[in-house]
Amino acid sequence: MRALHAWRRSRRLHSCLSSPSGRSCSNHASLHLARLRPSVAHEPAPTKAAYKAHLSKRAFWSGLPSILVPPAVFASLLVGLWTYKCMMTVLFQDKIIYMPYMPPYARKERVQDYAAVCDPVEWEHVHIKSTDGTKIALCVGKIGSESSENRRKKVGICYFQGNGSSTPPRLPLLSNTLKAIQAHAVTDISFPDMEFVLVALSYRGYWTSGGRASQKGIEEDAKAMLKWVEATQNNADTNLDIFLWGQSIGAGVAATAASSYASVPNTTTGAKISGLILETPFTGIKSMLLALYPQKWLPYRYLWPFLWNHWDSQAALQALGRVNHRPTVLIMPATRDEVVPSSEADKLERIARNAGLRTLRTNIIGALHTEATTRKEGQTAIAKFVCDVLKEAHPR
């Protein structure tokens, strides 16, 4: 039976091929295809718009001379890559700016591992709540002494770090600076009754702090830190003097925190910000974007309208110039800074002076971006600045 059906199909095909008009063949072939591929036979026809778009694409590429096809493909890939990188830069700016994960295992550092090199400064690791309830970590350092309980006045120095690593690796540097301040106070200006307390903030998302780093969140962390300092370090007899010290992006955090704190009159504790130390600072994220990408043909310098991290030190210093109690400002750039251009310190100095702030400047010769206060000159400059400001505020 199967052989009979096969013979009949071959006869029909032979009659189609021998037909002069070929109509019966085409009709039979169409019917045969419809039976074999019913899904293809019932597919909807493409729309007119889709057909025109397909023709236009074919016309564009087929109309190009063959010599221009490789450059056109390369230009398309380049524009696509630029667009993709710009989008990723904007969307992931928090991850790019704040790097608590660098170097690896930075969040697993311990204070105890650096205790020996910090002696005689003793460091305490404490946790407090930020203004929005996020847990943040502080390192509180002081030089232990038998007479510390009899000291009448405390000076709080609040430190704001750069954008990478954790607080513990910075403790030896902070300890050396604190020892220099204490020694300068005792030997040069006869302030043996003052106790200096250094408090280092670990931003949210850094070290053992919770949350994720962002400008809005870090601003709240700085406010909580200052409230904690004035609540725990202030004496009833004398008002607390507070110095804010920030390095790199921390300089922007310090300037913003100072303007926010000084703009609200403190009538309860009497604590005041007496000095602002800006180590290797820049005027803002926008200025750094322009400095890092000076070429006008690069798209990255035009992304600043899409930033939500600004750290505008210019606006903060101008706001400080409008408050009643104006802190003295120390600008400390590194002459061999490989990250921040030297023009940034010049701008900030001019802005601070125009705002009516008493401004001092100390250039750390030969220092790189992170070396300004690892050198003896930087530590001495901060110690002299703190003690000179206190000497003027509390003449003996």
C-alpha cells in the first residue's frame, strides 16, 4: 500500500513538471507546504511600518561605500560604549566615589591590631545611632594620664577620613598627630590642664558601620557624631572647643558639617566649632570631574548635572562666613598631590577669604595625596594651628 501511494505522488509530480502552465504544480505545492508547515502558512504578514524600517536599514548600509562601512561600525560601537559608560557612571556613582571595600578585607580590621604602635594613645571602639537610626562606628582616642580627671577643659577633634579603607589603619597617623598636639600644648603655650580627645567617624557602609554610603547619609552621620561629642566631652565649667579635620573627600564632609552645625545656635551646651582643617581638599565633586576629564570632547565632564553627591566645599565655606561665630580655617595641600590639582587649594583659599573667614595655609612640600599628615611637617602644622587658635580664644 505504501509503495502504491509513493507511486501516485511521483506521478503527480511528473505531471506538474510536464504541465506547460505550471498552475496545477504551484497549487499542489502550495497545498502541500500548507499541510507540512501549518504554522508558517498561518503567520501574520509583517506590518507596513516594520517593512519600511527594514528597507531603510538595508538602504543605509547598502548605500554606504564599502570603504566607509568599517569606520561607521567603529563609530557606532564607540558611541554605544560612551553612552553605556556614562549611564553606569551616573547610576553607580555611590560605588565609584565611596570605596569601603578597598583594600580587600578593610572592613575586618581591628583596633587591637594597631594598639602597640599607637601607644600612649588609647583607642576605644564605640557604636552610636545616626539621626536616621543607622548604626555607625566611632574610634575615640585620648592620652591617658593620672591628672586627666582634674583637667578643667576638653578639646574635641573630629576626624573625617577619605573615601577608601577603614578607620583602624589610620589610628597610628591620628595617634602621632594627637601626641604632637598634646606636646605642643604643654611645652609651647602652657596648657597642661587641657585634654585633647580625637574622635574618628566611620561613615555608614564603612568598617563596622551599617547602611550604605551616600552624601545624604554621611551628612546625618556627621551630625550624630557632633551631638555625641558635645554630649559626652563637654564639661559644665567651660565650653567645649571643637575642631573638624577632614582629608580629601573628608574635607568636604568636615566643611559641610561645620556649616550645618554653626548655622543652628547652640544655647544648651555652649560648644562651638573653633577650627576647620582641610587636608588635600577640593571644592566639590563637580570640580574634580572637570579636573579629571579636562578634554571637552569627553562626555564625562558633562555628567555633573546628574550627580547626587556634590560635597560642595565652596557653598559650605560661604555659609560659614554668614554665621556669628566663624571658625579659623587651615588649608593643607600636598605639593605633589597626584589626585587633586593644586588649583583646588587656591580656589578654596580665595573662597574662604572672600567669605570673611580667617584662613591659614601650609603646603606640605613633596607629599603625595595621602602623605600630608604622615609627615612630621603636617603633624606639626596641625598641632600649631590647634594650639594657636586655643591660645587666642582662651588667653591666659
